[in-house]
Amino acid sequence: MPGMIKRWLRRRLEGREAEEEAEPEIESRERGALVRKGRLVTLRAHVPGNRESFQRWYADPEIAGLLRHDLEPLTSWQSRGYFDSFILPSSARGTCFAIHERKTKRLIGTTALTDRVGSGDGVSALFRIVIGEKDVWGKGYGTEATRLMVEEAFDAMGLSAVRLEVFRHNTRAIAAYKRVGFEVTGEHTEWVARKKTELRVMEMRLTREAYYATADVVGRPAAHRDGPMREERRERRKARESARAKRRDKRTDRAGEATDGAAGARAATD
């Protein structure tokens, strides 16, 4: 009886370890591969299942008034085409990501870096973000998602600067961008004929040097913020691979011990 209990416990433990290893893979398929993780949100690759939420966000007149230069919401077929022809391919290329609430894992928005431009100062890209779930507005989710995307731009994409455009009436977004470190570099006015109104658009920019020179960037010590974080990410990946290898070795050893014990029992019986 004790032997049977031990074997049962061993199988339970082995099954639990297998589930722990398989869970990230399952989550990756359902929600998209994890790109970056913050305290409040995570950035993940987009998956086709995100389309419905995306379409709902872009059909909202309030969101359109804060984001779209024509101030008009998208129709269902327009948003579907945008998601399928731009969002999914860009995400596969590593320039567009879904924003998930970390606690609930709920999809709450999308963000991207587009329109790469090279100059004597290096390469920059245009930052875009939509927090589509209104119940999380004003809770710091957009600020953290912006910060994570900026770090992805500088650490992984090798950009030297990130640009953005924001409507002057979108005061919440402007405050979030300033908290991350963006500075106003200009302003222009656009005429929205259908609405018969002027749209004042602020231009903002953040350089890699300015971002990593700030006093508090995701809690890293100042001496560690002056270069790309690729080495740090590589070491974390090695540690995860080493831990998985050790778990596999342990399971192999336990399986070998069980086999040896069974052989010994048969020998004693013979």
C-alpha cells in the first residue's frame, strides 16, 4: 500500500509539473505570445480572437473623437479590414501588440510603432495606442503600456527616438505621455471638412538618451539604464531554459528509480 501511494503522489507531481510547463504555451496560443510585462499590463502578440474587441473599440464615437483624424468611428467592415490587413501582420512582424490587464488577463487595448524614418540622428517610429475598455481609463494602464512600448522600441527594435501625435483636447493622453518623458516638439492644425471644425494636433518626441537618463525608469538603477537590455533578457531566458531542463532531469531520474524498483521487485519474486 505505501508503494502504491508513493507512485500515485509521484504521478500527481509529474502531472502538475507538466501542466506548469504547458500553461504558458496554452496561454500563448489563446492570448498571444508574451512580449513585455509590467505591474498593471502585459504586451502580447495579437491573435485573431482579438478582432471582435478591436471592432467594438473603433465603432465607439468617443474613442474616434480622441484618436481618428476624421473624428469618425469605423464601420464593421472597415475595422475588420484594418485588423486583418494591418494589425495582425504588424503584430507578426513585432511592431504591434495587444494590451492585456495583468490581473485579469483581459484584452483592454492595442499599441503599435509605425512609419519608421531614418535620419542623421538614427531611426525613429510613430507611436500609436488605444485603450479601448473605458472602465480602466484613468488608472495608469495607458501610461504603463506606453512605457513598455517605449522600452520595446529602444531595447529590442534599436530605435533612437519615438514620435507621436495627439489631439490637444485629449488631455489625459498628453499627461500620460509627459509622465513617460515625451516632450512637445510642435503643433499643427488640420481641417476636418465633414465636421466643419479645426483639429489641433500636438507633436511629441522622446529620445532613447532622454528616456534612460530619467531618474526612475521601471525601477532600474541608473548605472544599468544606459544601454540596451538585450543581455538582461537573454540571461532571464537562459535561466528559464535551465530550470525546465532541471525539471525534465528530475522526472527522468524518478522514472528510472521507479523502473529499477519494479525490476528489483520482480527479481525478488522470481
